[in-house]
Amino acid sequence: MKKKVLILPSWYPSKASEVSGIFIQDQAQVLSRAYDVAVLVPRTVGWRDVVKGKRRPKSQVEQHDGIGVYEEGTVVLPERFFRLGTHLFARLAHRGFGKILTNWGKPDIIHAHVIFPGGWMAVNLGRKYAIPVVLTEHSGPFSVHLGSEAQRCVVRKTLTQVNSLIAVSPAMARQVHAFCPTATIQIVGNVIMTDLFTPLTATPAEKPRLTTRFLSVALLNENKGMQYLLEAMQLLVQREAKSFELFVGGEGPTRPGLENMAKDLGLSGRCHFLGMLTRSEFKHWMQSCNAFVLPSLCETFGVVVGEAMACGKPVIATRCGGPEFVVTPETGILVDIADPAALADAMDKFISDRVTFDSNVIRRSIVSRFGEEAFLHGVSAIYEKL
């Protein structure tokens, strides 16, 4: 009989946001190849919406690709009421877990993602029901959990009560160790769905594209560093670089400002904003670009980098934490953060054909280290030691 693994994420895809925590959903699907998997998802509703009668916490159970997903809602409170919020999340965990016990049975392992609220909820359940808890930390930067003494207290309690702690990159492990030097941390990168993200098979009738196409896809916020990528584009124009263009996928609060910036810099004909992409569209754009660019200021892993590489595409990424773990000299170029000139130099090497990469080598690098089987092997080894 397969062991039962309950996934307890802090983020998980929903109808409102299909990409939030999608990498955790990917992990659940891969783990279901070897384990009986269910997911307990905390859904939050703003307290103002509750007061105004617009929304209220709710619960539901759905099946996604054969995995039972149990959603439980609670009210999210202002930060000054953080301690009360921890009690609400603990109650949510026990309420949802009761339904899981009735419908699915007692799990052998609880695997939480992100220290709060997922990790905190998991250790509460693990302590009460004598179930070992594994925690994978993704948050970047880790300091988002350390804003107040109440938050730091929850982090300490959670880290000391989990049975196994995973970081998705060496950079993530260093951040956790800076707060808790005694923590024992194992590194298992995020899974890259290499069965889904594959190179495009060229047909003999296709003509090579004369314009170098760069692609960048992200949730558009300040952390993603897109303004530096636009400044790099301007530098390339000033250098009279040959034909090139940039496609930017994703939505977020900085998109209007970035579009205005592109116009002001005279990039309207070269820079195209695609909006939010479905996974199918995302794969299409990955397969049709010459190189993927990630100009982030902070990443704990960089799943999109791995997905581009699974499609055989070379990468230009910043040394912002995670990419140093994923990108090698054989698969891409790393540059310093917030450095438009360095980004422009790297992009110019592609435009002028001064650098070449082997698509097969790039893909093998990802499959062997972060593909489905590599991920399943790494996590299973940790489960077996519990």
C-alpha cells in the first residue's frame, strides 16, 4: 500500500490565480506517482470584505488529476493582530484535517510548503496526531517572515518542530541558516515538468528567424527587475545592435509603468507585452524564443528558468540567489543584479552570434537535476529517513 502524503501549501492555484503556487501543484502531481497524495489548502478572505458582507470564508473539496484538494477558508487580519492570526490558521488546519481523516484517512507524512502559514499549520497537526512533518521553504527573501518578534517566534517554533527541512537552493539554505544556525537543511530544487516543457521539433520547411527574440515571463512587480531589462534594451538600440525584440509575459502592479517606460525609451516597436499566459501559451513562447531573460533582484530558485532550459533554450539570468543553482556556463549567462549594461552585453552576444549553446546539453542539464524523476528520488530519500 502506498504511503499517504498530505501536502499543506501556503500558496496553491485557484480560479482567481491559476499560477500562484503552481510549482507546488506540480510537486504534488509528481509525488502522486509513488504516493497517495491529498492537499489541504488555506484560503484567506480579507477582513474588510467580511465586515462589508462581500465575501466570507468557505470550504470545498475537489479532485484535480486524481488528487483530493481540501480548501478551508479563514479571515486574514492586519499584521498587528498576527498572534490572533496564528490561532485562526491553527483552527483552520484542525478543521480541514478532520474532514481529511473522515474522507481519506490519516496521512503518514505531512509535507508543508513555506513556513507560514503552511509550516505553522503542519507542525500543529503533526504534534497533535504524531505525524512527521517535512517543510520545504521557498520564500524569497526569507526575511519576509521576520518582520516582528511575534513572527520570529513562530518561525523559531516551526523550524524546531519539523522533522525534516528542505531548501530549494543553496541561497535559500543560507538565508534560513542566518536566522537559525542550528537548523539541519537538505537541498532539493523545485521540480521542472520536463514531460510538458520540451523543445520544439523543427520542420525542414521552416526558415531561420533573422530577428533575435528574447523572452521574459514573470509576475510583474518591483522584485522582477524588468526596468533594468528595458534599460538594457535602450542601450542595445543606442549601440545600433542588429535586429532584436523582447516579449514580456505576465501581469502585475508594475505593468502599466513598464509599458509607459518602454514608450518613453523608444522601444514600442521592439518590446511587446503579452499579458497573462496560459501554460500552453507559455510553452509556445518558450519554444519560439532564442533566449530567455530573467532580470530579477531576488529568486529562491527560478522555475521559469528551468522551464526555458527544459525547452532547450539558453538563459540570461541575474545572480539573485536561485539562478546560480540552476544555470551553468554550458546553459546560459549570469550577470549582476540591477545592471542594465551587463544585461545588454549578454544579450548582444546572442544578437551578434558571439555565443552558442547546445540545446540538447541545456535540456539534459535540467532533466538530470530537476526533472520529475530526479525530484521524486530526492524527496523519497528524505521521506524514507523519517
